[in-house]
Amino acid sequence: MLNKTEQTQVISLIKKTRELIYREMRAARVTIKGAADYVTNVDFAVQDFMKRELELRFPDIRMIAEEKENKDLYSNARYWILDPIDGTTNLIHHYGLSAVSLALYEQGEITFGAVYNPFHEEFFYAAKGQGAYLNDRQIFVDENVKFSDAVVSYGSSPYDKSRAKKLFPLYYRIFMKAADFRRTGSAALDLCYVACGRQHAYFEQDLKPWDYAAGSLILTEAGGAARGWDGGKLPFLTNADIAASTKTLAEPLMDMLCEK
Ligand code: IPD
Ligand code: CA
């Protein structure tokens, strides 16, 4: 576990990426990684900066990150899990919903998570057992909402369109039972938005560890539930299908996701 001083150090490091992101965006260069999958100079600049600065302060902790090869991972080790930019498509189109997402994985669980959207000046963070915060104000899920009044956000698995045929009928079934749908384009922010009560549920298939590690701790520390579509614990070192919601909506959401 990071102590308070270390948490403060890491938080101020992440906040420093704001200037870097704005500077790199002035001459943004986009590279196509795969179908609907992009990376920019901004992603690489943030990753290089975070890796260098964290290595200086925490030389014993290795990093797992989106824009690098992640080999030989051991469940009993400690890792930083970083998405330098979650919501890269949003960043390319100046949508304002992108975030730096950093988690600390220790022996099977996430003990610290931070999600920072520099475009809205919103800093979400949580440490295990210490609650979740948005810009230093403690946040909680909104438990007073039933499914028919819920704002539900979904991820469309844009990189694997072969899933769409099954997913869109599922979206339809859930949409008909909820108040409305959202699609933010950032899994990390989706989890934080459930944590602070802007949304009440969120689901997506096949997320990478860096998409969900930090946000899922922020959500559970805010009183919510984050688990796999099979109801199991999240793995954190491998991809997962995520079902996230308030505690009240966890069962109804799970039933809908498993409905054939
Ligand atoms: C993506 C975003 C998006 C989600 C994708 C993620 P990226 O992350 O979180 O909302 O639908 O599954 O991969 O590529 O922008 O870091
Ligand atoms: Ca990313």
C-alpha cells in the first residue's frame, strides 16, 4: 500500500501530465494500430513521462501500460497499470472526455487508483479502504435510483465489430428497461461516473487491464460494485468483461447481461 506521502507524490505527478498533454496536442500525430484503434504522440509522451518519473521514485515496481509490450506478468507481484490516454478517439476529435488512468496492483488486488481528465480538471482517486474522491471531495454512488430511472453507459467494443450482432440486441433489451443510455468513449471515466452518481451502471466486453483497473477501485471505494459478466472477481492482469453499477443495480444488471 502506498502511504499518504507516496499517494500525494503520485497524484501530483499525474497532474503534471496536463501541460504535457496540451503541448503535445498542438502538433498531434495519429497512428492507426488496428480497426478503430489509434495511438498518438500524446499517448507516448504521457507514458514515457509517467514511466520515467515512477521508476525514479519507485524503482522496485514494474509497469504494465497500453503502449508497450507486457510480458511475464506474475499475479503475486506489484505493478503500476497505466493507460496514458484512455479515450484516444475522443482526444483526436477534441471531445474533452479522455483521461490518464493509473492503478497500483499488489498481489491480486488494486490498492490505489487515479483517473485524471485534464480537459475538465477532474481528478478521481481512491486508495483501498480509504474511500473515493473527486478533486478532494469524497464521492459515493447514487443508491436511490431504480433500474427504470437509471442512466446506463455501455462500451461498444469498437475494435472487434464481430461482437456487434450480439451486443446491439443486448443494448436494446437493457435500454428498454433503463431511463437512458450514454457512450462516453472512455471506460475509465465511465467507471468514475458511476462512482460519483452521474451514471448508475456501465458495461462493456473485453476491456484491457489499463481500461478498468483504476476505475474499478474508485467505484468500489465509492460503494459500488465492479465484477465480471460471470459475476466473478476482476482479474486485473488480463482482459475482462465488466459489469459496474450501484450495489442495488448489480443483480438486475447481471441478470440482463446473462439473459439469452
Ligand atoms: C478505449 C476506451 C473506450 C472503450 C474501449 C477502450 P482507449 O480505450 O476506454 O471507451 O470502449 O474498449 O479500449 O483505446 O481509448 O485507451
Ligand atoms: Ca489508451
